[in-house]
Amino acid sequence: MNDRRQNFRDPWRFVPKGWSAGPWPRLSPVFLATARSCTNLVSGGPLLTVLCVLLFSWSWTWSAIHEAVLLAKWVYVLAMTLAGLSIIGMTFRPGREPERHQKFHRERSVARGMAGAVVIMAIVLWVLLSPSIPGAFQPLPSLALPLSGLCAIGVIMLLQAVRLMDEMERSILSEAAALTAVVLTSVFMVWTLCKPQFNLPDIDPSWALFTATQVFFAILWVFVVLLRTERWDPADYLGWDARHERQL
Amino acid sequence: MKNRLRVLRAERNWSQAELAEALGVSRQTINAIEVEKYDPSLPLAFKMARLFGTRIEDIFSEADEDLGAPARA
């Protein structure tokens, strides 16, 4: 087991000691790989949108750009859902846990709360952005109650995660939220001022919501990388990566 | 702000995770403090001083101050 964990190329190295039995550890590398790929995709959301625009809208007309952005929306929302579900999957470890991993309880609870909130946000975004629903983002009577319920659960999960966060994690979150507000307000003001001169279209509320989410995650990712000087990695955060077991 | 956290931790042969657990913060926070990317709050600094059995000014100093030099009279 120790030899296996020493091998950096072995994807099974993330499976903690004592987790060799049962089907769950076999799924762990899958969860981990999915979480890593999807969180990178989510944090690179604006880049993804630009790429989609470049790939699918050579004509650079508003309708072509709109279609490309719509495609980016679905990829983005799907990535959010997958990332959140994978992190939740990683945080649940059925059965008796080895004693040495008890200390990661706080990190796991924070990750689970954040990931749960992200999944709920993705579901809500999915419903609101769905082109099959006429007048998306308008409060549809049939969807208002379940959506409100989902949002309430998401807020509770987020608050629970924030309650368990330490001071640096809270400062990163609040700075990212503040910067997102500043960026979005500036964009909104510039857009409104330039609208008559450049004949820009009206701001679509669902598009604005999608952009706000994208900008927030991009800023959050940059803050985490800059402040922690490490690539954000679910495995590292959840204490699964043996590289940080003992840093002296 | 400069700090001697890594040295103090190494003297006691503690890992970042062990120190983080003792202080009730994440390992990433300890790493960020050690590489001087994050300055801890005053309560956390007091907690560190108590844990290492020393004064706050023996752990942290201003960037242009030398932590190894004896205090001037």
C-alpha cells in the first residue's frame, strides 16, 4: 500500500490507507478526476465562452455570438453539476473511517456544503436558462415553489459551509464576492452608457445571472490560486493527497 | 509581514496538517501564512504564540525587521 502511494503516476495514490475494501475506493479516482476536470472548466468559464464564440461564430453577428454563448452556458452548467456531485461523492465515506482521517472532517464538511450549494445553483440556473420554458427567469407558478425551496436549501448549505470555514477561507470568499459585485456593476454601467451609441441589445436577466456566476467562480479561483499559492485541487483540500501529509 | 512559523514548526517536528489541527484552521491557511501570502488575525496570532510558548513579536515582524536580531534597549 505504501509503495503504491509513493508512485506519483498511480491514480490510486489518493485512496487513503485502510480504504482498500468495498466498492467506494474504486470510484474515488473517478470522482477525483471528474472533480478536477470540471472545477477547472468552471473556473475557466469566461475563457470557455470566448472559445465557443471563436469556434462557432465566425460571422461575428449578434445571433451567432448568442448561439455560441448559449452553448457555453450548457457546458458550464453541466460542468458545475458534475464538479459539485463529484466533490460530494468524494466527501462521503461510508463505513468506519481510519483515525488519521478524522481531522479532515472540517474540510470535508466545508467542501460538501459548498459543492451542494453549487449543485443547487446549477439546477436553478439550468431551469432558468432552459429555452424550453417560455419567458425564462420569469416566476412561473408551477416552478416558483420548488425553485424557492431549492434556493433555500442552497443558502442553508452555503451558510453552514461558511460557518465552518476558517478566517482565510472567509476572507477569500468575501473578497471574491466584493470584486464580483464591483466588476458586474462596472460592466452594467458601461453597457447602459454605451447602449444608445453602439446599438447594444437589452441585458437579458438570465444571461446576466449566468455571467455573474461565471465571473464569481473565475475570481474565486484566481483568489485561491494567488492567496494559497497552490492550484485549487479537491484532493488537496480534502486531505487526500499524500504529498502534503508532512511538509517540514 | 515576515514570520518564523516554518522554523518553529520544524523545531517541534510538526507537519502543516498537525499545526493546522492544533490551531483549528485549514492546512492551506498554515501554508499561506508560512509563504507570507496571508497575515493571520490577531486572535489566531495569539493562539500561535500560546501554542509555541512565545510572544507574538517573536513569531511575526514587519517586513524590514530582522527576526533573528536581539531587541534594542
